[in-house]
Amino acid sequence: MSDRTTAAETLAAGAPAKSSPHVDAGDAGYSKDLKSRHINMIAIGGAIGTGLFLGAGGRMADAGPSLAIAYAVCGVFAFFVVRALGELVLYRPSSGAFVSYAREFMGEKGAFAAGWLYFLNWSTTAIADITAAATYAHFWAMFSDIPQWVLALIALAVVLTANLISVKYFGEMEFWFAIIKVAALVAFMIVGIFLVVTQHPVDGHTPGFSTITDNGGIFPTGMLPMLLVIQGVVFAYASVELCGVAAGETESPEKIIPKAINSIMWRVGLFYVGSVVLLALLLPYTAYSGDQSPFVTVMDKLGVPGAAGVMNLVVLTAALSSLNSGLYSTGRILRSMALSGSAPKFTGRMNKGQVPYGGILLTAGFGVLGVALNYVVPGQAFEIVLNLASIGILGTWGMIMLCSLLFWHRAQDGRVTRPAYRLPWAPYTQIVTLFFLATVAFLMWWGGGVGRTTVMFLPLIAAALVGGWYLVRGRVSAIAQERQDA
């Protein structure tokens, strides 16, 4: 038995449906302080992060303009994942999100695996974010002499402090972070389009399609590099599921969530694919590198006084925003798991601001390991944790699609009713997406290097999950029995 109680929950879009008999105990105690504007901007912020602002530089250098194709393909599957999660959210909103749904459709073992894979995702992403923040800070001369690990520690301390105050404060921070990111990208795209249309030289190059055709075309290094950077592109979409977690702390999720999720698709097309295409038109792919944001590179080459510094400040904001989101979401997921016995008891604790501080502190603790990584290998820290985070992302997305598939099967059997807001083309969409995720894992191994080493960690991760389950299963069963008898 799992952490469940019987209750009727209202479902989606005004459509009557058989209610779920499962209510996650971890949903109790939260305030409903997130408004529509917060959720919408959280959805935007989740689709614009460190993976684009920093990671696109190195991937552009590796794959050339074909990077835009990789972003487009991965964006479609990211949309499928978040749309599947949206359907589940409208079926039963929960701060435990896909962990709660895994508990309902796959049992406590499934919830345990889903939750710890998500923790792997965000604990390593937190390291990537503080590494990115430290890298950005080195752009300014005043910080150039400060060790990277010190800057990473400062970034972690600032965001952790802000995250522990209240969910309303988190929502406001993400709202303004997202506004800054969107405004900066829109400004960059306006400038980029102007430069292309007017043929204004950038670092001696004339912007336009000739920048692509004269430098090897769309696939300057072949198609293989484009395939191999896909795992890094998946990392760029790592936060799209955040609006599903936030649904548990908002009023009227049945009205807010569909609008937020539906807008993700055009945002992906505009901000990700559009900005990468512009980057390819403005400068040869060889002008970019993994050491600097590609947007900062363009502004730097333009020679506009202060422009590169402003853009660098924006991408620093993006890294801090991603870190803020990761601490927020893992805190909620770990609390859901703690109250069912599958996470340490202290991660279920909440402070006076109704914030699950235990889980947030645990994630921040792993961020401290990232500070150490920045001390030992500052030049490789980002790529190492990016690959580990990608494994967690693939696992999280896979669990979401498995839950969606099992939900669809129950709907076919008449045990539940799907809400009006649905993942299209089920069950084929889930199957194709799961195949895509497995292909990305294979490509990580096939590409060799850090990616292959990361995939070889999979048996170790699986062993850790199995061993961890055997450690907690007694406590999980006892808590479930206790709730059943209550």
C-alpha cells in the first residue's frame, strides 16, 4: 500500500471525471500563493535557462548551425513531456507532481525511483548553475582574480537564502527573472534581425546566409556532431516540468496550467530555434566557444560599449533563476517522498513560511559538492555535471511518460476519466517519446568521452536505487499501513 487517502478531487477544464482515490499526504500544508502571472512566467523561465545561455556556445562550436535542428527536435519532445504532465496535473494537482503520479500508477517503488532520479537531475543541475554563475562573473575584471569556487559558493548562498523565505517570494523572483530573460532575448533578436537585414558587419563578417554557406553549410562537421550534442540540448529543456510541480501551490490550476503549457511550444520555436539561427547568421560557428555565452560573444564582437556586460548580467540572472527553480522543486518532491517514508525524515519539515526547507537544504548540500568540483577542475566542472544531470532528466521524463501511458491504459479500462486537456495521439506519443529518450542515452554512450563514462554509471545508479529501496521499504510499508488504519 502507498501513501494514499480516499477523497474526491475536482479535475480538468470543467469536465466531470472519475476522481482519483489517491491524495498525496505531501500536498498538505502549502499556501496557494502562486498566481497566474507567476505560473506563466515560471513556464517561460523553465524553457529558457543555462543550457541556452551558456551551453549553446560550446554546442554551436561542435555542431555548427545544425544545432537549431537539434533544438527544434528536442523541443517537440519536451512539449510532449510537459503536455503529458499537464494532463496528469488536471487529473489531480499535486506538489509531488510525477512522484505522486508514479506512486498512484506504479506503486511506492516507482515513486522512489522517480523522486531520486529527479533529485539526481536537480542536484547536479544546481552544480551546473553555480558553475555557470561563477563563469559569467569572471567576465568582469573586478571578479577575475576571485577563484571560481568562491564565486560558486556565493551564488549558492544567495539563492538558498531567498528560496527559504516563502513560495510567494520564490514566485516573485521567478517572475522577474523570467521577465529579464525574455526581454533580453527579445532585444537580442531585434538587434540580430536588424544586423542581418542591414548587412551590418560583425567582427569583419557580413551577417546573412553566406555566413553559413561560406563556413561549411548547415552541417560543417557532418551530421554526427549534431546527434551527439542532443544530450546537451535535452539539458537545456530541463526545467519545463517545473510548472507541473508549481501547480500544487496555485489556485485554479485547471485554468492556469493549460495556458502556460500550450505557450511553451511557440516559446521554444521563437526563443531557442530562432536565437540559434540568428547566432549562426551573425558569426561563423567557429567564433563561439564553451567558455563564454554566445550572446555575450556577439555583443562583444559588435563593440557596443557596455552591451556585452549587460548581456552577461542577463545570463547570470538565468543561471541564478535555474538554481532557484531547482531548489524549489526538489524541496517539494522530497517532502512528498519523506511523508511516504522514501526520503530522509528531515526533508519533510516545513518552516513558518510553509517552505519545505529540509529538502531544499539537502539539494543545497549537494551544491556544496559542486563548489568543491569547481575548486578541483574548474575548466571541466560544467560538462561533467551536465552529463550527470542529463541522465537524471532522461529518467524523469521517462517516468512522466510511463505514468502518462499507464494513466491512458486505466482510462481505456474505465477506471479513470481523462480530463478535457489531453496529450494528443496517445498512446503513440508516449511510446515514441520513450524511444527518443532511449536513443539519447545511446548517443551519449556512442559519442565516447565524458558522455560514455556517464552512461557507464547507469548500473551504479540502478544499484543505488535498488539498494536504497531495500533500506526504506520497511518504513514505507509501515507508514502506508498506519494511514490505512487511521
